[in-house]
Amino acid sequence: MSKEVLQVKMFGGFLLFYEGRRINVGRDINSRLLQLLQLLLLDVDPEGIPKTSLIRALYGREEVENGNASLNSAIFRLRKNLKKTGLPDCEYVILENGKCRWNRKIPVEVDVLQFEQLVREGQKERDIPRRMELYLDACRLYTGELLPELAGESWARVRSTLCQELYTAALTELCGWLMEQGRFEEVCQLSGDAAAIYPFGDWDLYRIDSLIAMSRCSEALKVYENVTRLYFDELGLSPSREMLERAHTMAERLSQSTEVFSDIRRRLCEKEKKEEAYYCTYPSFIDIYHVISRMGERRQMAAFVLIYTFDCGQKNGESEEQETARVLKESIMSSLRQGDFFTRYSQQQYLVLLTGLRREDCGKVSARIESAFQKNMRRNSCQLTCSIVSLEEINEI
């Protein structure tokens, strides 16, 4: 890039660079003037933006007596502020025939415009390797959502949504092609960057797939655990079917890897033995359930699942719900045996797996858990219920 070009970054935040140095415009300029500058820099029409469009974008939700006068005043103040930044002295904003545009005496390179151009060129390109090269260049420019600090402004939100759609389409096609080409490291990097921007998208699936393809299953497993924990803690969601499929694939790959005895022993042994029930993730609970179910059929061993559900009512907030879940988890853990297993199924539910007991014994265990729960709860506004179901009853469904 030429040093005489004003380099503009809008993905992930607003930054300006000129002649190798950063231009600070945010300290002495208010939000309205900053938005005016951003709108002008994003405009690709050589004639400029109609003043009516600028007035609608800048003052659309406000009661402004004279929008034209307000815009003229904003243009004047923007020119005055830009002179303080060290940019070449000129009339930065040109006003002609009812339209505004950036002065071309100071050429600009805007990451958003470059990104959009690369993606659209790629969409038209018939040569697949060339198309993917364009998509790769575009995705590397996308370092965050467009002007996230302006998410409440309609014009910025619309443009940001458009960029996100272009990014999603381009990166999805790119990752699929790179996987076919065996370029797994690039997929890992690109999908990791995307997951950092959009943690609740499906980009971690590509990341896990690429790590598995590179035989880095331990890293893939860490990604899986972090993602499933995030979904559960933030959204109360259990792993998706696609995530569970990856979990089983990783388990198979890890079981097939050859390890020396010391490494196998280190992996199998618990890091810290505790005299309490074993808490596990939901996918692990499913696997344990399947094992216990098969053992029960062979050895005529009774087993039961206790389903705990709490309800704090609509008046209580998210913090109250999280505190209740914590207390219930501790109550279950302290009331069960070492050989018992439990997991959190949803935002308001825990599952407990008991073996070698009769149904009446399960009732006593449940009473012990409920007693501990009521004792540890600061408030009694939350209702706790327990359903006891045998494995036979579950398998008959």
C-alpha cells in the first residue's frame, strides 16, 4: 500500500492510518461527526451521497427541526476537526449538487470495500482455485463485525449484516474446498478466527474436523469441551448431533493411537481422587448409561435415573437460576456414593444414575439430596422435583 493513501479499517473497530501513522479522530469528535465520516468513506458512488440520505441515516430517529442545516453544521465541524489530525490540508468533504463525498485528493483504501469487492469477484469467477484465492484474501480482511460500536445504528447494522452474509457464504465454501485439498492448517486458522468473532456459529465444527484430519485429536477434544461448555453455560443447550458425532470420532481416534503404558496410565487415572459422586459431561453420561444398561441386562443389576428439575419462577432472574443450579449440583455431589454418576442436562435439570439399589432406596437418596438442597438454599422460592425412572422403563419407551 502507498503511504499517501488513507487506510481505513472498519472491521472490528474504526482505525485510520496515513503515512505509516495512526490518525486519531475519536478523541475530539462526537459520534454524529464520526458516523458522517464513516458514511462518506464507505460510499463508492463517484458523485457522492444525497444529503437527504445522510440526514435520514444520521438523524432518522431524532427530532431535528432543520435536517439540512444540522447536516451542513456537521460537515463544517468535521472539516475543522480533520484539520487537527495531521492529514493534508484540504476541503475534506465536497458538497456539490445536493450530494456529499470524500475529497479524492486524499485517496482511501477501506477494508470493508476491499472485502466486498473480493467476495463479489469470487462469486463471478468460474475457475475454482482462483475463486478460492479471492475468498481467502477476503476472509483474511474480515477481522470482526463491521463497526461493532455502532450496532444500534440502523445503517451500520444493515451493512454489517450484509458483510456477515458474504463472509459466511465465502468462508463456508472456502473451508469445504480447503478440506478437500488437504490444507487442514489453513482451515483450522480460518475457522478459529471465525469462531472468535461468532462463537455461536458452526465454525468450530470445521476447526475440530481439521484438527482430527491432522491427527491432533487431543486439541480437537479441548475445542469440543470448550464449545459444549460455552453453549451450555450461555444458552443452556446440550451438544448438537453434529458435535456428538465429532466426539465419538475423536474417542475412536484416541483409542486407536498407540501409547506407552505410562502415558496410558496417566490418561486413565483421575488427577485428583475425590470421595464423592462423579460429575461428567452429558455426552459422557450417555456413554456411561449405555454401559450400565448393557451390564444390567447381563447381570440382572438394577439401575435408576433420577431426574431433578428446579423452578425459580418468572420473577427471579438469571443469577438466581445459576445460584440454584450450583447449590443443586453441590447437594447431589455430597449426597451420593463415589460410584454414582450425574450430569447437567439443561439449564434447570440434572440427571443422576444410581446402580445396585432398589426403588425405595432411590427414594431415600432423593430425600437426602432434597434435604441438603433445602438446607443450602438461601431462599425457598425455588421448587425442586424429582422423578425416578428405572433403566427398564427407559428402554421400553
